[in-house]
Amino acid sequence: MRDDYEVSTGVLSAAGAAITALTPSVAAVESGIKTQRLPGAEITVAAELGLFRDVWSDATHAVGNALDYFGRAVSDAATAYRVTDEVAAVRFQRMQERLGG
């Protein structure tokens, strides 16, 4: 097992924040798609495009929610890693003190 790796919690946290920061942009795209209005008709290109618009705005909304969730999860992982690492370091130090002193 490899144990010579290093995790930069700052970089991990920044990556999570950057992913989460995409959410407003995706929401703006969703809103832009949703506000497009075409003249109504029974079976026309406009009616079909209206349905297409609705499906894509819903899909874009789902992508925005997923990015928000993913970004927050990455940021939370960075925090959890940092806390776990700090606790492990304290425990290791205590163990070293007991063994050495």
C-alpha cells in the first residue's frame, strides 16, 4: 500500500468551491432556455421545439443541482480529511510521547 502521498486540502476545498460556483451560471442557462417562447400550435416545429426547450431546461436544472451537490461534497471531503489528519497527528504524537517518555 502506498503511503507517500500528500493531499492538499486547500486545493481540494478550492476545487469544490469552483465546482459549486458553476451553479449560478448553469441556473442562468436554465432560466434562459426556459424563458424562450414560441408561438403555440398543435403539431408544428414550434410546438416540438417548445417541448425540446422544456426537456433541456429541466436537464440543465438537474446538471446545476448535481454540480452544486458535487462541489459541496468535494469541499466537505477536504474539511473531513483535514480534521481526520489533525486528529491522527495528535494521536500519533501522544503515542510517541508514551513510548518515548
